Amino acid sequence: MTTMKAAEKRAQAKMEFNAFLAECPSRQLLDRISDKWVVLILCALGGDDKPGPAGAAHADAPGALRYSELSRLLAGVSQKMLTQTLRSLEHDGLLTRTVTPTVPVTVTYELTDLGLSLHHMTRGLRDWAQTHMAEVLAHRESGDARTS
């Protein structure tokens, strides 16, 4: 029996995960990370919560945010959805939840290294959406005019 080196194990695992296959568990992960609230939470925890011109450099560093800060930043998110999303991200190892025994208790959320690596991609997705939204709206409008 031969033993596999760590690099060989990683290469084999990569071959085993193919999102084009119906039974691949990476589909569940893609479903989760393609959610708008996930993208916005990762961007907020990544320090992208300051409005600025699209494509501008993101100077703010990732940092911990309290639940109430996230709730304020993510306009329109319900308490239930924010709680569920934060729990799922914690379960997947993308963020950590820290409880500080103060009065009242302080709970903060922060990206893990794994979450930070995903944040770099979601930042680009969010930037693209903000940059091209006017163009998309124009296409929608012209499409609506053709179908009316």
C-alpha cells in the first residue's frame, strides 16, 4: 500500500469536487456563497462598507463588527435572515463569532482566513454590480419596451 503526500491528497480532492455533477457537495457551497446577504456580509466584514466610487481602492482593513453594526449596514435585511446567514457562515468556517461577557453581552463577527480569501472575490462581484448597474438597467428597460 502506498501513502499519499499532502499535495497528492489535495490534487485528488480537487478532482473529486466537480460542481457540474449533480451530487457534488460544492453545489451547496456555491448556493450559499452566491446569496446577496452573504456577499454583503463578507464585504462589510472585509472593510468595504464605506461608499466610494466604483473601482476605487479599498483602503479599509477587515475588522470585527457587532451584530447591530452589521444590521445597520445591510439595509433591508431581517433579523432572522441576518442571524441565519451569520450562523451558516460560521458553520462553514468563513467567520468567527466572539462573545465578550459584558453588560449587555457583546457579540462580534470577524472573517477567518478562509472567509477573507472569499471576500476578495465577493468584493469584485459587488464592484462589478455597482459599476455596471446603469448599463443593466438600460438593457432591462429596452427589453421591457420591446415586449410591451
